[in-house]
Amino acid sequence: HVISDRFAILMNEFDENIIKKRLINISNKIKDKINTNYLFEIVVTQGVYKITDSKSNIAVYTDRAHVAQMAIKDFYSNDGINFFDETWEETDAMTFDIEHKQDNALKENQFHVYYQMKKNIKDDTWYGAEALVRWIDPIHGMILPGVFIPLFEKNGFVIKVDLYVFERVCQDLNEILSLGGKPLRISVNVSRSHLLHNNFLNQYFDIMRKYNISPDLVEFELTESMAYESKNILICVINEIHKFGSTCSIDDFGSGYSSLNMLKDISADVLKIDMGFLRASENEAKGLDILESIITLAGKLGMKVITEGVETKKQLYMLVEMGCDMYQGYYFSKPIPVDEFEKKYNIK
């Protein structure tokens, strides 16, 4: 079995010393085949998983062996051989597993776009939808964003995923419009990792042009935390978005400590109230007053407010009384695949 420069070997052996001797022998034979005139050294690393769970399949076993290989920090220690440790924390093993699968997952289109509708509160019409990414692994099934997005933000892979998702969104919008569907504003999440790259928005704008998507059908969701990292860059980004003709929203508003101070400098079109803020406020008079004040203030600043995470009729009625513009949440719609999305809301 071979994947690129990775090989898998199944041994009928359980003694670690014997396994290690056999792997060292294999490693030496590989090195001997390399022409020693080259001015570089071939390093062979090997991960081992001793099969103790007969209920899994060969794909799971090779994954665990590769996790052990990826965990090798010093290629020259222990002859480049590492055994999978059953006592490893599950999260550590999952981190290695996700990182070694991410490129192949993108190549094989394992990332899927789900859509969650946003609704206007006052007239009960559709405002648009948010595009959310889901990873459907052929072996493990659905991997939720809370598992892989934080890791992708750390290793930078989130930039590739963001652009992949955006292209799929533009493809879906193009198809819907070409079949006579109603124009619908779709919001897409933009990771703060993009701020490290100058003119990153040009890639988004080029994709919109490629699929003939009108700029006013795209809303860029920027997280509140971006303002803390570089407020000046964020201001420039928002200006570029508006110059191109698209809108933007500040996501997770209320999760930081300088939210109100940020509003005087950031000219966003929409504020998204963090769902955790909503839940914490529901039974606290002071919290409700703060939430209502934010909605009122946003209106005075020319911004609309959408509250995400609405799960009950009580929460929705509370937002109606406060004058909130839009809502989003499981009370009416969970994130769904594009085919179901188009069918359920008669987009086509």
C-alpha cells in the first residue's frame, strides 16, 4: 500500500523489539538503495500501531500508525520509530490525525457548504443565509467545525478552506440565479489569519467576477477579535469591501471587552450578537437592558443587528420587543446542505 512517499506494512508480530529490528532493517535497505554521491541524507520515519481493537478497519489502523509517525519530534531518536500510545489524550491524537488528513480532504472535496437562513423579524421575510463549512470524512463521518477550525487557524490552513468555501458559495449562487432563482445575500466567514496577507480580498473579488456574482449578494463576516489584533488593518479591509460593493458584519459581537469602543471606528453594516450573550442575558434584567441598548445604539449608528443562536419562541419574542432587525438559529433553521436549502426555501 502506498500514498505518495508513505508505505503501510502489515506484520503478524506483537513483540516490540522484533518489530523494531525489522523496521530498522527495512529502513537500512531503503537508505542503501540511494546513491551516496548525492549531498543529502535520506531520513526514514516509521509509526507503529499494534492492533488491539479488532472491530475497526485497516484505514483506522493505518491512520493511528501515521499519527504515531507524525508525533516523532526528533527524527534521529529511537531510529525514527514511534509506537502509538493508547494513553495519549484523545485530543492530541485527533490533532495529528486532522493535520495529516487536511490536504487530502481539500483535494477530495470532503469539505461541504451548509446554509443557515437569516430572517427579518419585522416582516417575516428572508434576509439571506450564512455559509458554514462541514467536514464529512469517508471513515469518521461528520467532523464539526469546533473540532477542526481552531486547529486550522493555528496552522494557517483555514485560509485555503475559507477560499474553497467561498468558491463553492459562488458556484451555488451562480447556479441558483441561472435557473431563475431569487437573488439571496450569502454571508461568508473570513478568518483573522487573512489579515496577515496584504490585498487578500482580491482573491475573493476575483472569484466573484469568475462566477458573475453581484457584489451586493455577498456579506463578509469579520470577527470582533480582528479589531484587537489590528484595528487599522480591519478598517482598511472594511473600506475595500464597501468600495467593491459588498457588505460586512461583525461576528461574535459582545464576546470581547472593548466592543462599544470599537463601534466608533468600525463602519460595519451589521452586528451579530453572540449567542452566548443572548443565553446569559435571558433571565437577567441587567443583561437584557444591555442587549436592548446595543440594539438601539447600532440603529443610531446606521447598523442592523442580527442575533444568532435563537432557539426558543421566548427568545424571538424578546428580540421583537427590543427592536432587533434579524435572527438566526435552530428555532427556525439549522444549517443544511445546498440541495435541501434550495428545496426547503424555494430558492429555485
